[in-house]
Amino acid sequence: MEVTKVMDEGEIRRALTRIAHEIVERNKGAQDLVVIGVQSRGVPMAKRLAGLISEIEGIEVPVGSLNVALYRDDFATRSARTISASDITFDVTDKIVILVDEVLFTGRTTRAALDAIMDLGRPAVVQLAVLIDRGHRELPIRADYVGKNIPTAKKESVDVHWIETKGEDAVLIVN
């Protein structure tokens, strides 16, 4: 198994800082902004983005985590995973929701997340932020904010390792 490191800690930090600034600029500040990370690997990114946006704007940005397992179109065929319940302690109605996931691939997880968010309320807008866009979309979904575009083969996998979960910030492509 060949592993290629495509982003290190510094590159990830710079990409997240850029995305945070883009979010603030596009939304003319952080008023009415909430950040929701898709479990499990989108959650550390969501927390970091919310923290960066809070630093930039000087206001606390609510952050939550979203379990989309029951909303997936392949729920019956996926192996059971240990994922926590959603943790969203704020109302999304009329909010600008920044949906966060680490890797955008086919778009199916994002579709599931959109369905889950709509069950929570009616946001003013939902914007998608991802660290990696690897292409191969099966649904008409695109990210509003992208850390890095990485062309991959369908058979390859892209793994994001966060300090919070694996001990080192890195993006790896595994053949």
C-alpha cells in the first residue's frame, strides 16, 4: 500500500485560515453564522473553523456535530460504525449554516447532511466547506470553500489525520 502525504500541518493551518477569512468576507461578518461538522472527521475541522472565525470577528460562533448515518442512501449496506448522536444545541432556522466535511468525493454524504439539517429547521442558506475536494461527483454538489483540490483515482482513498484524533495533522492519499 503506497501512501503519499499531500498536506502537512502548516498547509492545513493556512488552508483553514484562508477558508475562515473567505467565509467572513462572503457573509459580511459572522452575524447569524453557525458551523456544523459532519461526523466524524468533519467535526475537528468545524471546531477549528469556528474558532478562527471567532478570532477574526470577535464573537462566538456556535459549532455543532451532525450524524448523517440514517440519512445516507446506502444505510442498509454500510457496516455499522461507532458514531455519536448529533450535537446541535442551537436553532438553524434563518441562520447561515456552514456545513463542514474533511473530504468531498461523490457528494452523497453532503446530500445526507443537507437532509439532516432540513429536519432541524429552515436555514437562510447552507454553504459547504471542505478541506479536500477530490472530484468524482455522482450528485450535482459543489463546495463553496475548498482547502485544496486533489485529483485522485476512484480506487484511491484520501485520509485526513487530525491532531485531535490521530496525533498529527496530515492529508494522505492511499493507493
